Amino acid sequence: MIKTITAGTMAILLFAAPLPHAQAADSDKIFAYSTYFICTTDRESRADEIIRSSFKPHYDQAVEQGQIVSWTWLQHYIGGTWRRVLVVITADMESLLETSGALGEIVSDTTPEAGRAFSEICSSHNDYIWESIPGIGGGPVAADRGSATFSTYLQCDLAREERADELVRDVLSAVYDAHVVDGQLTSWNWFKANVGGDWRRLLTMGAVDHNTLIQARTAIQEELKGRKLERALREFKQICHTQNDYMWDEFLETS
């Protein structure tokens, strides 16, 4: 659901300051090539089978050979028109572009019928390349993120996007850290769009299941209503004014 951000909805957008294992330097950046598919809903399970049988072996091999860090296939749980997401993660942009293109060619050459069948089911898609921002994030990015994911996609004022990042990093922080430390969230991460459409920033929060994820989100919403965060929240929602929320199930990943 796309909506204009109000103070009440800000809680799911605002992140924690870095934990000790969070990204801290440019060398720790990750790049995520995310392809969001719109699929025929009554045939989605067939698309999942094709990914498992025809795509997964090649993507797993790319991880084993060090060409990519990880990959994930996500199923829609709650949200808008995107029904599936293929996420490929690398440590740099060059590897991401080279490997993503090569993997597509390999699948097309080795299993062309499967590729055509998949394209008939999931006939349109949107591509984004997300880039992590050093110093923002808590918990794993590429592995053990949690089986349930809450993603919030943000439209922001282009001229003030970096100020939004500062607010996330420097002010709107401790609440999210606490929920990773206490184990309610397995991870959260904050990305900027390097390539893509109108969505400029992305929050992902992970947990072991959707019930735990919703409980954490509800608690965070309440905690972020405190008066100390009021000014920062107001400025943030002026910059990143529109959001689109999804919940995902992790269906396949690197094995």
C-alpha cells in the first residue's frame, strides 16, 4: 500500500545506529540487484519450482565460486503488486553487473524452455540496485537475516536525501538497535537506490517469523513516539514523504 507518511507511520521507517557488526567503511558496502516480478497469482507456485530447479543450481555455484556473496528468492506475504523478488548481493558494482548478466545468459542457454515458461508466468518486472550506506545498519545483510522480512520503500526529496540518512544514523537509532540486541529483530538495513525508479531509500527488517516481526514493529512505533524524537521525525517525514510497505517470506536462498 502506498501512502503519505504521517507521524504514526514513521516507526517502520526509522533505523538504529550501527551495532558493532554493522557496515563501518566503504570496503564494507554491499550492492543488491533486486528484480521485483509481477506474476499471475494462480501460477506462482510453478514459477517457484522453475527457480528451484533451473535457477538455483547456477546461483549456488556463483556463490561457491565467489562471484556473488549470496542470493535470495522472496515470496509476497503482504503488500502491493510485486509478487516475487530475486535478490543478488555482491561486494561491488562491477561484480554485480557482470555476474547478473552472465547468470541470465547461462540460464537462458542451459534451460531455455524453463526461462520462457517463467517469463509467461511473471511477465513484467522492475529492477533496482540498492547500495548500503556505511555506518547504518544492524545484523546480517547477506545471510541469517530472518525468514520474515518487512520492506519499506521510500520516495524522498532528491535534494535532501543525504540529510535523511544523517537523521537515521545520528538520531533515530537506539530503538532499533535495542530490538536487534534483544533478539526480536534478527537484522535491519538501510539502502539507497543506485539504479532504479521512484523509490529512493529502502528499509529492511528481519525476524524469525511474521508474528515476531509485527510485534517488534508495534513496539518500535510506540517507542518512537517519545518527545525527544519529535523534531527529527518531523524533518524526516518532510524529506521522505511517501512509502510502500511489503512483507516477504524467504522461499529460497544460498544453500
